Amino acid sequence: MDPLITHWARTVMDPATATDDTIVCCTSENGQPVALILSPEERRRLARELLTPAGGVPRLLPGGRRIVHRRRLTTHR
């Protein structure tokens, strides 16, 4: 089976409570809406993967701001 290629539609529906799922709105290549549903644990894992730089890549945000991690709290400086 071929994978469904999707692109992030720049919309995220945050959970109402800490145990609710997060819905990431996407669009397929043919324009069909797609919802990526993440449990709280899946959301944390994805965030960790996205915030961990590849080897040799500096941990910077656009504009040169750094990402600082302290006791599970991520701040932007």
C-alpha cells in the first residue's frame, strides 16, 4: 500500500484537558482533509523528535533564538 502524502495545514486543535487527544490538521496531495490524532504521549514524543537537532545542527529557532530545556519546560530565548 502506498503512503498517503499529506502536508500540515498549519492548524492544531489543542486538547481541552491533559488526557485528551491533539488533532493536527493536514491536507493530502489531492486536497482532501486529513486529521492526525495524537495521544498526550504521542504528542510529547513527536515534540521531542522535532526539538532534537540532527548531529551538528545548532538548536536555534528562526531569528537566532535558542531553545532552552529546564525540568521538562521548554522556553524560547
